[in-house]
Amino acid sequence: MSSEPTLKEIQKEWHGSYRAYAIGFMSSIILTILSFSMVLLKLLEGKALMVVITGLALIQAVFQLRFFLHLGEEPKPKWESLTFYLMLIILLIVAIGSLWIMFDLNDRMMPAMGKEMGHD
């Protein structure tokens, strides 16, 4: 007898159940409706609305990573999870670095532009 898993066993291990997909789908629908209704009904405004919608978006992202991409369910070594975390770190470095550079250039360029146009 071979201890190698069959293709069927590997597919079963890496694919979620219908229950997991249904939970992920329903939670995504509910979170999307919540976000949409917050804006449509004007329950919050300004920064509070942005904070709540961002929070709901992050919760939805976690649900999708867990229930659709099955992140964290793989057996050891957890290469998929490690790859995701490395990608997340690189994405944050690029996004935060880009914003930092843009805001810094804005502070440096705007006073000079005002003097060139004759505005004091």
C-alpha cells in the first residue's frame, strides 16, 4: 500500500464544503448590504461613515480569505499563508511609501507654486 494521497483526497483537502461557501457568501452579502444601507439611509456622515465602511470592508476581506481562499486551512508547512503575509507586507510598504512621498512632495511644492504665480 502506498502512503501517497490520491488526487481525489488532495482535491477534497483543498476544497471547501458547500456549507463553508454558503457561510462566506451570505456573510459577504450581509456586509455589503450593511455598507450600502449606511450610505443610502445616511445613518452616518463624514469620518464616522468612512471608519465604519472601512471596518466592514476589512471584516469582509477576512471572511473571503477564510471561506473562499481557505487561507490558514492548509497543512504544515503553511506556504500559502506565508506567501499571503509577505504579499501583504510588500503591498503595505508600497502603498504607505507612495502616500508618504506624495504628501511630502505636496508640502514642498505648494509654497513654491504660490510664489511663482504671484500669490502671497
